[in-house]
Amino acid sequence: MPTHRFSSALLLLLLASASETSRTRDSIVPGEPLTSNDTLVSAGGGFELGFFTPPGSNKTYVGVWYARVSPRTVVWVTNRADPVPGHANATLSVSRDNCSLAIADANSTVVWSVSPPASAAAATVLNPCTARIRDDGNLVVTDAWGRVTWQGFDHPTDTLLPGMRIGVDFTGGGKNMTLTAWKSPSDPSPSQVVVAMEISGDPEIFLWNGPNKVWRSGPWDGVQFTGVPDTLTYSDFTFNFVNDHREVTYSFNIRHNASVVSRLTVNTTGTLQRWAWSSSASAWSLYWYAPKDQCDAVSPCGANGVCDVNALPPCSCLRGFAPRSPEAWAMRDGRDGCARETPLDCGNGTDGFAVVRHAKAPDTTRAAVDYGAVGLRQCRQRCLGDCSCTAYASANLSAPAGRRGCVMWTGGLEDLRVYPAFGQDLYVRLAAADLGGCNLYIDYNRIESH
């Protein structure tokens, strides 16, 4: 009798343990799909993956959300353009032969799938293909040798998580990683609101609404994007910008000693927002957003105009420039920009420069960049030696003085604004007649001294 009781107790313990393991597994393997009434939970318990139906929708998706945040906050959607119709049973599975990932409806009809490269090793009994939700929220598929064959972080939806990248990865055929807003709170399918890296010239991030540019980050100056000047105050974050032959990407991380939960999200109204979770309030707190003022709009003061939210009116022309359309400017419409009052005199070498302090660098899509060991003095000489050069600035403020590289602009200076603090110095080329005395310069225009 005691032996029987011991065996029964042991059996119940094993069954309970198996049940608990089943409920908290973090991965699927061939033959063990995820069903619509089950979820995967990352090993550290931070993220959960499963099927969900948005409020007001009759379609089902596979998504990732924070396991410890309520109400549910979905940060990634697998099949946002290929939902499962209705609320019927569905499955997420990984195949045995080539490690492909698939979502099927109740009739076993595949509605979404992705196949890894042909080089992926086929699964074996001892080493199966695996799809696992990791502690950073990344859904990762590995082959029989443990190599990553596909991962969700290469395909962001509307949210950038710590460690996730936005930009272009040139390896493996090239991947353009963007953020795309949901069409509506009940429809995760891609909308026309997109956040993407522009890699021409000196790379910068743009927020698009259809064909229209809504906001620009400015170029990375070695420390931050010049259009996000308060980045230096984010003590709990680290920011990474990579610009080489392999990739042009931006990402962020949380410092190891910081218990911060944060995400960068583009919403359906066309706003880019950084949120941080407040444990004390059990709610998301808006940490930063863009666009946030009229100077955050793309080029509200036109070419060679300067936008300053602390000035009335906010638009003015650079020193040596005048409004192209005085009538429009009188009506507070500066989009036509400003024209140079005195032509440059490149041939005689009499041109000089005025410095714009605390600037968001102008649009760098067509700018020329040299990350070599050059300083401002060399930048000045190069700009003077190129009759088409209209301005220059340091390319990398994190490098030692004299080795910070050079960004040079040609043509009109678009989308220029200034801040009360932070920002960088921009050196604008002027004819000698417009240099004048220092006392003629407004606060953000001062003669450069060399």
C-alpha cells in the first residue's frame, strides 16, 4: 500500500511537472506546433508569443507582447498582411525538412510561411529545427547545427525593441529594416506611415506618410542624431549607429544596471514615440515623440531658411539671404525659402563663413561625407576649393579634435533649425559683402574664427 501511494504521488508530480513545462515552453520543434490556445514564454519570462485577435477585428495573428505588462502591448506581428480568417483554431509550426516556419488555419491551409536559405541544415531526431522566443523578444529559427536561419528582428513591424535594428543590412542579399504603423488599432496590416533609413549622402532617418516626408532625424554626428538633441540626457540608454560596407543601421539598448522597459513605436497617426513602462503607475509613460513642434516638420522655412520655435515668427533667413517670396513670408508661409543676396566670389577667393550654433544639420541626402582624419580647418579649405560647396560641418563629434571628418553641402540648405542648446555648429558660406561685422549677426549666426 505505501508503495502504491508513493508511485501515485510520483506519477502526479511528473504529470504536474510535464503540464507546467508544456505551459511555459519557449520553443516549438517539428511535430510540436503552437496552437491557438497556447503561448510560448521566453526563458526569462519577459516576452510571450501566441495567437491574438485585435479588439474589433475578426482576424487572428501571431504576435509577441510583454509577458508582465497589462493590458497586452503587442510589439511584433508575424503575419500582419496574411491573417487567419475568423477565430478558429490555428497553428504555428516549424518543418522538419528545411526549417521553414508556417501559420495554418483550422483546415491546415497555410496562410503565411517563410523558408530559410537553402544552406540551412535539415533537422535530425537529435538536432531538430527550432523556433524560439528569446528574452529580447526576438523569434529565432535555428537549424540542426544551431545556426540562425531566420529571425523576427530582421523584419520589424511598428516597434523597435532594444537590440533591434532599423536601416539596411547589405549582407545576405540585403535587408531594408523599417518600422511601419498599423492601419488602425484593430488592423495590424502595414499602413503608409513608414520610418526608414535614407542611406544616400550622410545617412539619416525619415518618417514618411505615403509620399510625404513628415520628419527627419538629421544625420548621426558621432553622438546622436542632430534632430534629436536631447539624446544626451537619456542616461539609461545606449545608442548605436553603424555605417560601413556591411550595414547602415541604428539601434538602442538599455544599460545593464537600468531596470527600464522601453520601446520606440510609430503609430497610426504618423507620430514616432518612445515609451517607457512605469512600474509604480502600471502604465506606459511617453518619454519622447516626433514631430513635436512646427520646426520638426520637414523644411517649414524652405531652402536657406532657419526655423526657431523660440522666435516670432519662427522662420527667418540665414545671414546674407532674403525671402524668395516676401508676400508669402508676410503671411507666415516660409516654404519658398530664401535666396542669396550677394553672389559668391569663388574665383577670387574672398568668400568666408558664418557659423550657425546649436543646429539640426540640413538635409544630408545629397551631401558629401569624408570620415577621414580631417578637422574643421581642412573642411573649410575643401569647401572654399569647391565652388559648388555652400556649407560644411564636422561628421563625427565623438572623434578627437582635428580628426572629426567633414560633411559638405552643395545647393540650398534644406530643413535647417536651431535649438536653445545641444545641436552642432554649421558653417555657411557667404560672400565677403555679407560677412560684415560680428555685431550684425543674430544669435545663431556668428563669424567663424580660425
